[in-house]
Amino acid sequence: MSSDPTLIPTVPTSAEPTPAPPTPSPWTARNLVILIVCGAMALVAANLLTLTGYGALKPIMGWRTPPADLRDNALFLLALQTVFHALVLVICYLFIAVNHRLPFWTTLKWRRPSFQVLWRFVLAGIGLALIVQLAPPLLPDREDFPLTRLFSSPLAGYAIAAFAIFIAPFMEELIFRGVLFLFFENLVGLRFAILGTALLFASLHVPEYWGAWNHVLLILFVGLVFSSARGVTGSLAPSVLLHVAYNAALMAGLYAQTQGFRTLGVLGQP
């Protein structure tokens, strides 16, 4: 009996696994527009929630400030911003971790810094605050602007300082050097991401420095430093460290200048 190899039955092999389709990028123009709309809705919701909370607690706490005057009340504005930031954080988490199923902090380019890197950027943030304080004015400026008027009492001073150190740096960096930076970098490029986020960061602070245009220019410079640190290192951590140290240094200087937020009248003086 001949053994013809062509007559030997072949054993079927398993089919090659089909490669998974590439995960669509979350950083598209359409998603940017959606997030901007969600951010606007979050701002409206934060206003409603904060006003509702104030109305509910007013008779219990004995608060007497009428709703029309709350826009000049530092504690109310800080509560409003805290609620808004919380809603924005939820939106960002849902967008990245739930909708796109991506690791949240890794996607935002958060990389845990070493001890040496941490202190390097902390000292750089303190140095940046000193530069800003000592820089000669290049534009018309004034010492009495909306932000200084919010320091109406020692309690307001402590509350603003706590917000400026523990909340604002993390949330502002997450929004500007985290989410928006990734959108701009993927849609246009790195240079646009650095300049665009710095301009938007400065624009956010224009209302509180209204009329003090040299302060606005300095905030733009600070924003460029933060955005450059994010672009050069490729990590969100350096800009957060710079921001925390910068704000902490400014608040420490203000604390010393006003003798523990007790002589706040000096803030409106040249």
C-alpha cells in the first residue's frame, strides 16, 4: 500500500485571532465641544445648587446676607467654585474612565515625581512667586481690584488661602494642563497647546484682576511657565507642583503683609 502524502488528511488549525480595532482617540473636536457644553451646564448647576443650599441653611445658621449681595461674598463664591470644580471633576472622570474606558490619571499624563523632582518644582514655584512680586509694571495697574475686595475679614482671608492652595491648583491644572492641553496637542500641536492653555488660564483670571492689567500680564506669564513645564516634561505633575508652591508663596506673603489677615485695609493701598 502506497503512502501518498497527498492522501493524508490535514488537521484543521485554529484561525488566527483577529486583532482588536484601535481604540478611538477621545481628543477630537466633537468631544471638545461636548465637554465645553457640559462645563457650561455644570456652571449653571453649581449656581443653582449653591443658591439652594444657602437658602436652606440661611434660617438655620442665621445668615443675613441677601441673595443679591452674595456675588461679593467670598465664602459664597468659594463654595460656588468648589461645587463647580466637583462637577467638572465628575464630568472629566465620566468622559475618560467611563465613556472611553481609559485609566484616568494615566490618560491625563500624571506621573508620580521623585522626591528630588518634587522639591525642584516646589522651589521653582516659590521663585516664580518672587519674580512676579518684584517684576516692574509694564502695563497700567492698580492695587484695588475685585480679588482684593474679597479679603473682607480674617475668615475670608483664611478661606481664600485654603482654596488657593488646596483646591484651585489641582482643578485648574486638571482642566487646563490636563484635559484642554491634550485636546489642543492632539488637534493642533504642542506649541499651540502651550500657548492656548496659557491664554485661557489668564482669561479665567481676568474678572478677578479687572483693571489691574499688569497683574493680568503676569498671570499670562505664570500660565506660560505652567504650560511649558507640562509640555517639556510630558507630565501633569510638574505644573501642579509649580501652581501649589506659587499660590502658597503668595498667600504666605499676603499673610505676613496683613499680620495674619487682620490688617486687610493695606491690600487696596499702593
